[in-house]
Amino acid sequence: MTNRPLSNPSQASQAALPTTHRDSPRTSGASAVDPPIRCVSIDVEEYFHIEAAHGAIDRSGWGDWPPRVRRNMDLLLELFDRTGCRATFFFLGCVAERHPDLARRCVDLGHEVASHGSMHDRLHRLTPDTMRKDVTDSKRLLEDQTGQAVRGFRSPSWSLTRETAWAVEVLAEAGFEYDASVYPVSHPAYGVPDAPDRPYFLQGVEGGACILEVPPLTWRVMDRNLPVAGGGYFRLLPKSLMMRGLSQAEAQGRPGVLYFHPWEFDPDMPRMPLNMTGRVRTYTGLRSAEARLEKVLRSFDGWATIGGQLDRLNGLAKATGVFTLRRQAAA
């Protein structure tokens, strides 16, 4: 397999897998005087939308569970205001529909609104046609509510993988400028462990469309990426792992992109009928999450939206090149 960086994104459909430069101190595409790129992202969903509840709570029963997202969004918006953080909010369409003022409020406060799809369906449960409707409906709704273009997308539960490589074409057709769905780690339910740990151009299949990919933060230890970007990893593991990941990303000239969910800051949310693993992953660390996140935000500065950094992120992606999820078999 031949690796080489691209000179511009238009060459992506013809290029081979690029070198990822994981161990270099600062890669081309970022000047030594450029400030670090640090972004906080929030997947805006209710607690009963989570993948751990799939099968335990039927979609027809969502209305039986009291909504909590507004309370939790208030907490996060106040936290970001007092720490000077501007964040990217990946909204579920069904949440935006039920709370039509929330997305506009985020934009008015200087944050970015992006799409998390409509109903929190993992891409494995969709087809190209059903995903096309899912993402275009969500994008259109959020643009109507905010009066601004929705530029980014994140798949529910990091479900853009090699098995769902077809989704890249759908996102490109829908007009998204970037994706933030591919976790470069090994995990039984998601992840592409050999994907770059910095911005690149994602291609579903060889010769197909490309889209800017902005991966979440990882901490490189030996020859493995450890997931330290947020979510359950943030609540279950020592905060120092995220701090080390952010410091390493700065030293290597790659962005530090974190992610969280509103329900992760709500210790009083109703308890769902989850299995043991689901209960541990969902309810551990809720009471300390707000204070932990505030310490991280105050320990590093310059927190910006992903959309506000697209010029620099595209520049970094040009240096990395294209990564193809599904390559054609040799003849």
C-alpha cells in the first residue's frame, strides 16, 4: 500500500491512503506560531435516546419519559459562558423539533449548531435512502430554526465505520462540509483503529466523494490510540488522561476535539431499565462531571467551534491526505 499526502482535496478521489504522521512533533499544515485548535462538542440528545437504552425503551415509549435536555442545556450554556468556551452542538432533529428555541439560543450565544441526524439511529440500522432522508430532514429543520447553514454532521454512537462506508456519499450529497464521526480507536461497537488521529479527507470507497473528517481526541501510547475525548471515558477514567491527550495533541500540532452529552451532567435523571454494563457506563460520574469539565476548560484556553476553524482544519487535512474506508480488491 502506497501512502502519500495530497496537494489539494480535489485529488482525493484518485489518491491512496496517506501517511498519518502520528509521532511527529508538529506536522506541516500548521505553523509553529499557530495557536492550538481546541474544540468542545455536544451531542444534543435525551437520556432515553442513548444506544444503551435501545431495546430497553421502545421509540414509541419515548414520550413516557420526562424530558431533561432543556435543564441540562441550561447548565452547559452557563458553564461555557463563564469559561469563555464556544462549542459545537450536534443536535438531534427530534430534540430540535420538541424544543424549537434551543438551537437558535445556541447560535445567539456564539456557538455552532450541527446535525446529529433525526432519531439517533446508528447508521447500521439505516440504508442510503433512509439515511438521506434522516440527515436532510435534520439539516433543513436546524437551518430553518437558526437561519444559518448547518455545516457539520456526527453519526450517532460513532457508527460511521468500514461497514457503513456508503454514508460518506450521502453526507457529500447532502451538502455537509465536514464530518466528525470516525473514532480512530479499536472498540467492539465502533471505531476505525487505523484511521488518522488528525484532520483528513474521508472517502467511503475508492473513487468516491470525499469530506473533511475531524476526529475526536486520542492519546497515543506506544502504538495504540486511547480514547480520551469524553463521554463515558471522561466519567469513568481519571481526568488526567484527557489532560495528557490534550497536551500531546498540542505538541504534535493536531486538534483536541472533545465530546459530551447533556445527560452526562444530570445526576437526577430518571433511571432506565438498563443491563449492568449499561448502568455502569451511563450513571457513573454524573455528579462530578460538571466540575471536572470546568477544570479541563480552565486548564487550556482558546476553545472554539469546529466550524469556526474550518480553514485551518482543511489546511491540516491537505497535509494528511485522504483515507479510504473501503478499498477495491486487487484484480
